[in-house]
Amino acid sequence: MALLAHIPKTYSKLVAVSLTTNFKEAVRVQKFETPSPKSGELLVKARYAGINASDVNLTAGRYTPGIQPPFDTGMEGIGEVVQVGADCSDYKPGDSVGYMTAGAFGEYLILPSKFAIPLPKIDPGFVPLMVSGLTASISLDTFGELKSGENVLVTAAAGGTGQFAVQLAKIAGCHVIGTCSLDEKVEFLKSIGCDRPINYKKEDLKAVLKKEYPKGVDVVYESIGGDMFDTCLKNLSTFGRLIIIGFISSYKGNSFAPPIKAPLQSILLSKSACVRGFFLFNHIKEVPMHFAKLAQLYMTGKLISTIDLGKGHSSGPFRGMQGILDGVDYLYSSKNAGKVVVEVNGQDGDSKL
Ligand SMILES: NC(=O)c1ccc[n+]([C@@H]2O[C@H](COP(=O)([O-])OP(=O)(O)OC[C@H]3O[C@@H](n4cnc5c(N)ncnc54)[C@H](OP(=O)(O)O)[C@@H]3O)[C@@H](O)[C@H]2O)c1
């Protein structure tokens, strides 16, 4: 018989107490009484949390206009069901689940069972498949219209979501160009099949694209914004598709979206090209099918899901609430290769602050 998990009377979570993109200023570690799940709810002991570039947009209130602190932080993780409310017959204590909900930056959370993603086991490799993997999978499938033999340019290619855009484009038979800022990331990109990694700190991206891809690139998976967006736009091929995944270069600034300097209308018209924005949470209906596909590819070894627990950070591997604070800083230092992940609770003990 399985042993019942010990549920502590109190638990810690990171609560946003002021609206700012400075994550460490925005949040405080606070203690709460551990709640009991109501009907349709699960009490989950968090095991691993995923760090996302947009964690700072969440604390700045950019995702929920008018929101005022205090509010929960974090948007994804995996954990173990420890208590089950009424009407949740699909779940039992000991089950492993994933979730993409606010409150992921806490040691425990109440999860409506309808939002739980069933997992075969606790494996941190499942964390990147959620927000990061789903964004790549759904956006490329819906807006990429990838055809075998096409050129695909992925920016922030070695990051949480970029790693999946690279691999899914390769699976679709494309030639993949990936940008990054460190030689270690160039090696990482080669290891996941990227055909032409470009360390843009060492090579001039505009010159490489002009020389090696004179007809332009067919699809761009663009996460950086600013000058990088302009360069990508100017290097689209005829019938090119540019997908706006994000614009991280301006998230820490005061103006959320940077102005586009390139002549958008004339470029798109003259090339019959298009720019599409993509936001995962508008595509929730597609999540189950794409998660099943990603999990299947991962479990059969056809997709590599790389996590970075802070190997390039003085306080890594990241653990507990302090690990989350450091993890957000780490992502913004641009040193991560793969998805930044934090072990919230160890297998047996609770997190250490
Ligand atoms: N639309 C959606 O639904 C959705 C969902 C998930 C993620 N995203 C977006 O995808 C992008 C990547 O997010 P992620 O969470 O996967 O992060 P990530 O790629 O793991 O990490 C961010 C990477 O961005 C690059 N970067 C370039 N300029 C930067 C700057 N000024 N500040 C910080 N990093 C910079 C760095 O890599 P280099 O070495 O390549 O410079 C850094 O490692 C973000 O724009 C994010 O908003 C969007």
C-alpha cells in the first residue's frame, strides 16, 4: 500500500506585492496555511517549476490589465497530487501532474482537476514541454506552414522555447538557422540538429544572412524584438512567414512593445509575406493534442528536452523559493542553455529557503 504523503500545516509561495518587472522587488516569500482541496480540486505538492521570460511581465501586471497585488506568481510546473477533492475520480494521491497556472511558484498549490495534465512520472524533462514546447509546436503548426526543404530562422534558439522550434523544424525536414550569444550555446545547438548556429556576438547576422541565404528565409520564429526583429523582417523570402513569439529585449524597459523601424508594409507587400503574432494562452484548445505529440516524441527519444537548473550560476542547482528568484535572474543573464527549471520540493523533504 502506498504511504500517504505528509502534508505540512503551512507552506511558502512567492507572492507579487508590487507591480514591476524587477522580479526580486516584485515578490515576497510568504507563508500560508496549507489549504484542503474543494470539489473538483487537487492539492499538489510542487516538484519542479519552469521559469519563463514572461514571469516579469506577469509581475508587472501586463497580462491582466488592472490587476493589483497581492497575486500569485509563476506559470508552470509539475508535481505530485497529495490530496483529492470530491468529484476528481480521475486522480488519486501519488499521481504526477503538470500545470500551466498562476501559483506555480509555491511549494503547494490548489489545482482545478480540469487543468491538470496527467504525466506518467515526475521527470523534470516534462517541464519544458509545456509552455515552451507547446508554444513552438502550436505556432509552427498553425502559422509556420512548414514545408520540407524550407529555411527556418529561430532566434534565442538555445533557450527554453527555441530548442523546440529548432527540433520541430528539423523533424519537418527544414534547414534550420539558430541565433545565440555564446559559443557553448553554438555547441548545444549543433547537438540538437541546428544546421547553421550563429553566435551573433561574434558573427554579423545581417552579413551571414545576406551571403548564405540571399533569397531570404522562409519562416522566422522570433523572440527578441527590436533590431533583431527588423533584421529578420528584412531577410524574409518571397511568401515568407514571420511569427512574433516575443520581444524579450524590451521586457525590462518601460515601454512594453518597441517600435518597428523597418518599412513593414512595403516589405510584406513586395514579398507577399506575412507577420503573425502568437500567444499560447489563446490556443488552449490545441494543448492536449500537441502535448500528447511532444510527450510521445520525448519519451521515444525523438525530441530532446533540455533543462538548465543553473549550471552557469553561482547558486545553481536552483532549489526552493530562493532558486526561483535566482532562476529569473539567470534567464535574463542570457547564460541558460535549454529551459530554466527549479526544483521546488525534493522527493522527500520540503524546499529550503
Ligand atoms: N508567445 C508565447 O505564447 C510565448 C510562450 C513562451 C515564450 N515566449 C517568448 O519566447 C521568448 C523566449 O522565452 P523563454 O522563456 O523560452 O526564454 P529563454 O529563451 O530560455 O531565455 C531567454 C533568451 O533570450 C535571449 N536574449 C536575447 N536578448 C535578450 C535580452 N535583452 N534579455 C534577455 N535575454 C535575451 C538569450 O539568449 P541568446 O543567447 O540567444 O541571446 C536568453 O537566453 C521570450 O520572448 C518569451 O516571451 C512566448
